[in-house]
Amino acid sequence: MKVLVTGASGQLGKALLASVPEGWECRGLDRAALDLADHVQIARLVRAERPDLVINAGAFTAVDRAEQEVELAMAVNAEAPGAFARSLADHGGRLLQVSTDFVFDGQAKRPYLPNDIRNPLSVYGRSKALGEDASGDESIILRTSWIYAAGGHNFVRTMLRLMREQDELRVVNDQVGSPSWAPEAARTIWALAAADSPGTYHHRDAGETSWYGFATAIAEEAQALGLVPRLPAVHPISTDQHPTPARRPAFSVLDDSATRELLGDSTDHWRENLRRMLVEELHLAEGYALLPKPGRQQEAK
């Protein structure tokens, strides 16, 4: 099985490349290797490589910036999947398109099913929904939410930084979803690739929480591991008290029961995976502390 993975320098891309199934040939493509806004380049690459599968984990993920950079967000999120799908169809390859909970409007009273009506609230959400449509019926679409990983750019690491700098934080409490640890999402993606069953699927860590609940758990787990010097006070606020350019869904929990049934597995609770991520973060910090200082390196030369 020959696979191309876009977004190779991102959180999910790195997790995918770190867990390639045995015997599969996989090449990671970062932004320097492939510009997802260049659809001619996409077609040329697919024709040259003739992969069995493209996992499109790359995306324009700056949700608020997308409100201003609409053309770029659409080129990357809405149109690139179609370019992949058309090019792959020429030799019978398949696309696995990674999508998002932001395709929903957050008005549901229960977790969203894969076939629920989409009604995105933001440019980012609309671009990802259009990308799903452009992927076509022969593709595998996986929606996930609140992705994070050690060493990446994400909510957890932002909270860790702020908790080291401030004694008090204010975090939105009326947006509810499910965190997704990137290595767990990668495991689901590889399993779906092996199952080779076209359709739309959902992935999330078990359980649900608000951003405030997530932040509170981060504070408690990080303080226990010594990643923050003290337990900060985390105060809940409403979305109205923290306005952003892009609207977010108030409730975006994904129902992943069909995915789990197909794969015959389950996911661990989000707090367990948070703890695992923070242990990795601790090891990264310890490794950094052991590196020689730049001044010492220069003196040794």
C-alpha cells in the first residue's frame, strides 16, 4: 500500500507518520513539498506518485483568520480535496479526507451523527463542508474535533504557557465538544484506511467537556506532573464575554458509534489521553533541559 500524507508537519500528520502500519509505504508532504492551494501541483504529484491512498490531513486551520483570508481557505479546504479525488480516480486510488466538527451549527441536543444536516457558522466550517462534498462518494471522510498533541500548536499548550505566566485565567464554558488526542485519531485513520470502506465517519476521545472543563483538567493534571508551578484559578466565562471573528458551534460532540462498530474498537476517555499527552510534554521539556546551551556549544568549537 502506497500512501501520501499531507500536512506532515502538523499535529495529526506527525502522529500519522509515527504510526504507519507495517509493510505500508508512506511519504509525508509538508507545505514546502506540496502547496494545497496549487491544484495543478496536486494533479501533477498524484500522476507522478500514483498512490493507493492520499490522507489529506493538511488544511487551513486558522479559524478566525479564515474570515479575512476567504479565498485561500477555500482553495485549501474546499477545492484541494476535489483535485485529489479527480486525480486519484484516474488510477483507482482513494482519498481519505480529514474534516471537522465545525461543519455543524451546534444546535443539536445530542452528539452529531455522520449523516446529520450540516450548517457551518464560519468560513472555516463552510470550506471544510465544501471539501467533504468535493471529495466524492468514493472517498473516506473522517470528522474529528479539538485535536491536540505534545509539541504542537494547540489549546493544551496555550493553557500551559498561560498557567506559567498568570495566576488566573478566564475560559469559555458554553462551548462543548470532545478533545481528540492526535495519536488516537491517527490510529482510527489507519484502521479506516485498512477497512477501505467509503463513507463519512466520526472520531473523538470518549466523553465530552467545555473549554473551561478542559482547561481545569489541564491545570490539575499539569500541576500534578510539575509542568506548572502552581494551580491557577480558572474562571468560566460565556462566549459573549470572549468574542471572536469566527462563530463557533456551542455543541459539537461527534457520535462515533458507527466508526467504533466498523473497527471493533473503542477510544479512551479524553482525560486519560490528556494525561498521556502531558507526560509526553514533560519528557519533551526534560529533554530540552538536557540539551547543551548555545554558549557552551560555541565555546567547544
